[in-house]
Amino acid sequence: MNDATMNNALMSNVKTTTKADVMTESKISAKNVQVFYGEKHAIKDVNIEIRPRSVTAFIGPSGCGKSTFLRCINRMNDTIDICRVEGDIAIDGENVYDPKVDPVQLRAKVGMVFQKPNPFPKTIYENVAYGPRIHGLARKKSEMDEIVATSLQKAGLWNEVKDRLDAPGTGLSGGQQQRLCIARAVAVSPEVILMDEPCSALDPIATAKVEELIHELRENYTIVIVTHSMQQAARVSQRTAMFHLGELVEEDDTDKMFTNPNDQRTQDYIMGRFG
């Protein structure tokens, strides 16, 4: 397949950017971000602005730093002893690394969905109710019932599980488990949802359902997704950022990135010449 054919195939998946997608304000702003694992310099001077109520895809070869940078946004790297983060990452103008910021509260504001579905060993109901309960978001059972039902509806799972909420979450299919994890994330009313390869362990049908869900969630949430699939990045995102060897190579509208990138490394990666 030649370059022109591959470009056409990718672009057939790109969502057209509408006026509503074109926003200049930033929900997340990263400036001069550096990440070190001991002596290893994993992220090098990353600067990026992420728009509200949009999907931004991070692409790049394995080990390029895209997941490491994603985990900086909700301070998941704090759990790694040898990891050190420098620079500023702000959400709505507030530096998430300010000593006054409580990481637990931050992670309620910035939900995360991981590569492999990881439901708690609890019932479907309790998987969703866990976050709202520890954050005190419901004063009585009827309020919790409403949060659970609404969250499952937002995750496109309600009709499939409404009659078996007491069944174990681990008994669901892989795709259902991932949507349960998304319901668990939205149950605490986050503003940002981070997704680290959320479809890599799913079959094509389950992947399509999650991608459809991402489109729906974009109306209310800012979404950042790490993906190895160029086709998925083209289908779900409005903006795409290309990482390589710990550096942010470029970031632009998705349709431009896949048709006329500024950097040769982006072109080579999209065309499958490395990665």
C-alpha cells in the first residue's frame, strides 16, 4: 500500500472538525514538563494545551513517553518512588503539583481508565458506588441509586446490567468491564477523563462501543486518550499529539496531523515506517 492510499484510508476515519470543536481556551496546560525515573530522563520539556470538551489523542511508538505524560496529569506517577516530575501542569489554571493540592481530590476531578479492565471484586452496583461513597456524594440510598443508574447510562451499560446490579462486576465480558470502569470514573463527576489504551484488550465490537461512548462523553468531559491505533486516533479525536523518545514532536488538529504533519517523524510513524 503506497503512502497516498494509506493516508486516504486513515482519513476516511477522521471526524470532521466543526465550529464547536474549535476552541482556543485550555482545560489542561502543561509547561516545560520533565519526568525522570531515577537518572533516566523519560519526558523532555513538554508543552501542550488541551482544549475543554474535546478528545486529544496521544500517539507514538512504544516507550515514547505518552503514557508517562498522561499519568502526570492526575499525579499517578506519585506512586512510583523513583519518579520525579518537574515543570507545571495546570487544570483550569490551578497547578496540580501545588503542595496544597490533595491527590485524592485531584483524581476525583481527573478520572482514569486503564489498558486492562480492572473492576473491583464487588458487585456491579458497588463498583460504581465506591467512589461517590468515599467522597460523600450521596446522603441516602436513593441518591446513590440515582448516581449509579446515571453513571451506567452514561457508560452505555445500564440496559445490559439493570436487572443484575448485585452480580459481580468481574463476571461481565471484557468490553462490559471496561464500560463499567468508565461508569466508575464518571460516578464522581470528574471534569477530565484519561484513557490509557482503553481498547487494546477488547475485540472489534467492544472497541466500537467504547469509541461510540467516547464521542458521547466528549459533550461533557475533556478526554485524553493514549492509543497505538492510528485508525482509532483518527476516529475519536479532534486533536492529536505525537510523542517520540520522550519529546512532544508536534500537536495539531487530527485531520491535519494525518494529512499534512509538520514533522517528518510524524509522517513516518503514521505511515508505519517505524514504531
